[in-house]
Amino acid sequence: MINTFYLGAIITSSLEFVLGEYLSTPQQGTPQGEGGYEEGEPPIHIYPCTAFPDDLDIIYSQRWITFKRTSTTPSYTKDGLVCDKVEFMLNICCGSYSESTVLASYIREYFCNNVLRDSEELEDATSFLKHCRLEDASEDFEQDVYIQSLQFSGEVYYTEKKQPTKTED
């Protein structure tokens, strides 16, 4: 059974991977403190379906990413359901315009060039996002925060893992 509602797990896992790479890599051409992790710098939070989190400390740190599924269309063949075609939006929110664009570039490159999955370990993954592509991008500035909005489309596949059976002695 294909379950597109696991898309959040795929996106969260993929963003955590990309952000880990981003925060551990010093960025060229950006002022110190923009891109790359520095001691005492706030983490980047990930939220579903919200534009501005309720926690004011996070808003003042001005570093978070939100995601939202915008459409789901089942794809059928004569054998049944093959996958779900999905569209989703990511909002990259930062206090610095240059950091928001660098993060958006990192995320776009990773999402469009990899098969995304809900687990870092391939053996543990059950949901996959394939053929992901950027459909649209825009930017905005609200409440002293730069926002890069990326609209993606792709196909969600789901595999059911065989559960180990218990044998009695």
C-alpha cells in the first residue's frame, strides 16, 4: 500500500541530512556567521504546515524550515496503485538573505539529484520520493525574516518490510 502521508518523514529525514552537511561546511563568499556552523549559533528547526512557529525564541533566532504537502494524485495501472504523484512546498526562513539563498540552493540540489527516503539507512527505509523536481520558486520578506519558497513535485513509493517471525524452541 502506498501511503503518501509518510511524505513528512521523507522530507524531515532529507532536510536533516542536508542541514547536517550545510552546518558542517564553511561557506565560501559569505560573511562569517552566514552558512556553516559556529559555536553558539542557533540550530535550524523543521516544522510541518506552519509559516511562523509559536515559539518566539525560534522566531528571534530566525532560522527554520517549514514544509507542506499541497497535492496528492494517485497513479494507477491495470495492476493497481503504483505510486502517488505529490507536490509539496518548502519555506526556508532566515534572518539573512544570503543564508536563505544558500540553504535553498543546497536543498534544491539534494532534492532534485537524489532518491529521498524516510531513513538514513537504506535497509530501514520504507518510503521513497523519486523523480523530485523543482516546479517553482519565490521569495518574500515578512517580520524581519527572508523566506525562500520552493515548490517541488515527485512520486512517493512505499515498500512494506517483512517482519521477522518468532520461532518457538
